[in-house]
Amino acid sequence: MKHALRATVAALAVAVLAPFLTSGAAAVPPTGPDGGLAGAAWVATQDASQQYPNIHIQWDVPITMSDGTVLKGNVYRPADASGRPIDTPTPTVVNLTPYTKLVSNLADHAQSIPGLSDALIQLFRQIDMSGTPLSGVTDLTKAFGGGELRNFTVDRQLIKSGYSQLVVDVRGTGFSQGVWDMLRGREQQDTVEVIDWAARQPWSNGRIGMNGISYSGINQVQAAEKRPAALQAIFPVVPGSDLVNDVLAPGGGFGFNFIPLWLTAINGLKLIPDLASVLTGQLDTTWLADRARDPLTFMDVLLNVYTTARMEDLDPRAKELLTDGSQPRRDWLGDPSRIQTPTFVTGGWHDLFTYSQSKIYNEIPLPPGQKQLLMGNTYHINSGNEYGKPGLPPRLDVLQRAWFDRWLKDIDNGIEQYGPVTLRQQGGGWITTDSFAAPADETVSGQAVHRRMYLSAAPSGTANSLYDGSLTPEATGETARVTVAPGLTSMCSNDAAQGSAGALSVIDGCAKDSRIQELNGLTFTSAPVAEPIAVSGRIAVRLNTVQDAADGYWVVTVNDVAPDGRSSVLSSGQLMASLRAIDDANSTKSASGDYTDPRPFTSLDQRQLTIPGEATTLDIALPATESILQPGHRLRVDVYAGNSPKGLPILPMLIDTGLRPQHVQLDPDRPSFVNIPLRGNPGW
């Protein structure tokens, strides 16, 4: 009954908004984060009864690559009432996944059980544990009900509206032959060949889009950089573009939390055979031989880096990944400046790939509108968790549908006038703006201006931390040495939640409040602000450090401290002291000459061991953020000597640290400070 009522309401909405939905009439311009009337039209279009009543699925279609390797894909096509696929060629949306299209298929069917699935999605949307210690559960359930699953799997509403969708197992995973290539050169070539194959099929009209989350978002960006002729729109959710500095080893701190879980998941799933072919005696023997040849891709490398004590004895593949300029590093470092395809990037402030997401948007040489950026206050697995109310963005499946309708069907629905940058301000609400985290032009009125805030030894009286210092707008003259040692309080932290892809974000007392982690950290806290102040853009922290060993592992966070003491991470960065060499050609500075994005080489051939007892200057990059410090709130910089489980140095580096205490030397001649982009007058 409720389902029928919703369908009726959607149909009425489409009828009312029809003038804004047709290609023959100019769309009403969207307004604000929710899109206004245009946003309501996009929702109505997605939720209405669609042109075709059914979907036809062709399972495990073989797609032969140029080297002879056969990939397997499922083809979803619009179908008539009898289930027969339509004869009319349609635009095609391609999704390449390493998580097996079997998972995609199961999740799709779970969302498509008449009555039950609709009720479950509504339940997800209605669960609200806000205000409880488990409010993070709400972020997950709302995301599951907010279109994220349709982006990950198959959007049946999209297909019924007149699109085909192709879901393909990347080589070496799922039912596809070959050895998993992990987003490197051969796999990137496969993606282009799959796009070309799809464009030439009789059920495709040659206009190709791409969608998907995480891995499937990264390969969209990689494919768009190759400029295949048929690719006309991409909708990547939580993509990355600098995979080493995003997630593998940001600042040299190996992704110990996420990488093992990720490798285990993909290697486990790729060993599941095509059971239908087994039962019929037609198992692909090439598939079987390929799995036998490489059953656990890169798991041996992971084991090697944590069991090998000397750098020179590391597996050569590990050295390649940790050496700038190697072939794998070239494959993993994207160049979004090559993209000419309309691109809608969705990311989150605590995502695994936060560092890259605004950079992808800024580097694409397309006019705003043809490129879009939406950033939520989210982790990797809960994108699109705010929607459906005035002032909140439309659901992800709604935005995706509007994007593809515009660029693959030429429907003038106004989506290119949305945003172009739609941001959830941490500490505030949703806003739209013309730009974000672009290289600073501090002469532009209203733009955030980078300014130094200095780490001071003077107690702030606001933190129950290992050392409670102050953050001041002017340098103070005191000299002091403050010490922090590796510890385990980082197990309860926002970084731990981030490194778990958001799974641990359900524990508010860790993910949304740093006070437990700060028990073993150095804190430097400002005076309260007098009026709302925006922190908007990239952040860099300079530390004057002293190591007691040949290396050190430094972690810094910038936090918003509420009047009740709650300390919420806005952005986080880390750096191995020995990997402090900065790639100036790819870094940025503010007008003062201070770094705003000090990008390290993260390369073994650039490694410089520290001299125990001598001062060493470190410049640490933090991903861009957008936040509001409300009146009475304070800005805080936290400093730690470890980041387990999110990051753990490989064993040779860990041995070089000796797990010894590390020191910040507060010295007026070599000041430690945060270079932070502020908009407004904090009254400090």
C-alpha cells in the first residue's frame, strides 16, 4: 500500500514538473545544495515508474582483451512486459569491479525483492540513533538507503529508464581470467578496451558512462585520463588519484589497517568459482590455472614488509611500490589534467582518498558544471548519508541519474548548473560554492587566507593530554622540549575509523571525539573564537622535531574543540621523519612562502635518516577541509608518535624508530606552526 502511494506521488510530481524534465524546454536552474525545484524534478524522475517494466540479464558474457585474456561481464538491458530485451540501442553505463560481479548481483537482487526490499530501504532511511553513543550507525544505514548501494551494484531504475549497464570483473578477479593487476597499466588498458567493446555492441548506441564506488571510482578517473572516444560521462564515488599518498603509505606510514583487509577480501572473493559452470562440467580451465598461478596477489609482499628487518632485503615489488618514478608508481599516480569527460566526484572529509578528491576536481580542465564536487562529512562506506530534506543534497542515485541523463541523453535538466562545489561544512550545514581548495589567490575578496598559528608551551587549560600547550597567532619567545612516545590510544581515534573504511565510525567516543586518543598526545589549543570562522582549504603543519633514533613517525590532526571539551578531528596527516624530502614541483605554498600542500616524495631513494639529538624540520600535509568553528569553539593541533592501526611503518623503518620517545622542540628561531586557511575574524 505504501509502495503504491509513493509511486502515485512520484507520478504526480513528474506530471507537475514535466516542463522542467523534457529536452525541448530549458530546465529551471538548481538552487542550493538540494537543487531547489530542479532537485525535486531529479528525485521525481528517478522515483517514478519508468519507461520499461522489466530488466533482461545476460550472464557472464565473454569479453576478449587484446592479449587474449577473457573477462566476464553481466549485461543488464531494459525489457518489455514479457521480459524480452528492447531492440532500441541505448546509452551504456560500465562498472568494472574487483569485488566480483557475483557480489554486485547478490546485492542487486537483495534490493529488488518485491515489497521486502522496498521496506528494508525505508527502514534504513528511518533508523536514527542521533544523540546516542552510536550515532555513527545512522550514518551507515542512511547511506545504504540513500542510493549508495545502487551506485555500487546496479541501478534498476536507471536501466528501466532506457540505459544498459555492463558490470565486469577486472582481470584476475571474479570469473575473469588472468592475474589481478591492481589498477596498473594492463588493467587500465583493459578498461579502455571494455569501453570500446561496449560501444560496439548492437544494444548500445555508442554513448558510454561509467559509475561505481572506490576501486570502481578510481578506474573511472584512470579511464577518463585515457580519453576513449565513446566515454562521455563518469560518476565516481570516493575515488583516488595518488594511491600511495592516499592510502598505501601516506607520508610513509603503511596502511596497516585497510590494506590487509582489502587484499584479503579481493583475494578471497576471486577464488570463488563459477558454480554454474562447475555443475555443468564447463569450468574455465584457464581461469583455474590463473588462480593456481597467483592465488593470493601481493599477500606475500605484505608479509615480507613486516618480517624483513633490513631495507636491502625487501621484496623487489615492495621496493617498487615505495620508490618514486617506478612503473607501478607511474601507473598509480593519476593526471586529472588530461580529463575531458564530464565528471561528478563524490567524496568525504574522512574518506580514505580525501587527499585526492578536491585535487581531481581542481585539476580537470573543464568549466565548472561539467565537473562537479560533492564532499560529505563521511567515511569510505557511508557516502550520501544526508538527503531527502530541505537543504540536503539529493540521493546519490538521483544525482547519478541526472548526470547521465544530461551527458548521455542530452536532457536539459539543469544538473550542469548545480554546485559546482557542494560541501558539508564540519560543524555546520551544507553549502554550495564556486570553488574549493584551489591554489590560493589571497587577493580575492572572501577567500580564506592562510595564516600561521604557533605551537606554544604555555598551558591552555583545556585538555587532559600528555602535554597541554597553546596555539597562538603570534610566536612566543619561550624555549621548551615536549615529548611524546608511541602508544595505543590511537586504537580509539578518528584515524582508526578512517583506516577501517568507516566501520569503526559507529563508536562515537573514538571517531567523533579525540579525548581518549589525546591522553597520549601533545595538544596545542587556541583561545575561543568570537564569531563563526571558516577553515577552508589545505592545511600544513611544520614541526621542529628531535628524534632519539634514526627515524620517527609523526602524526598530526587539526581539531575543533567545543565548549564542553569535545575534540573533533577536521583533518589528519602523517610523515616518517626519514621521508621528509618534499617534492616542490608538486607542492603548493601560500603568499607568505609557507607550504599549504607539502607533498613528500614517499620514496626510499629519497630517504634521509635523522641524527639522534639533532633538530629536524618536518612539513606535514593534511587533506583539505571545509569547516565552521562556532562562537566559543577553539582550534587545536594534536601531535602523536604513532597511528596504529591506521598506519604502521614497515619493519625496517619501525626498527629505525626504536619505538623511542619523540620530541617537539619549541624554539623561537625554528618555530613550529600550522599554516591554516581561515575566513573571518576569530578575535584572537
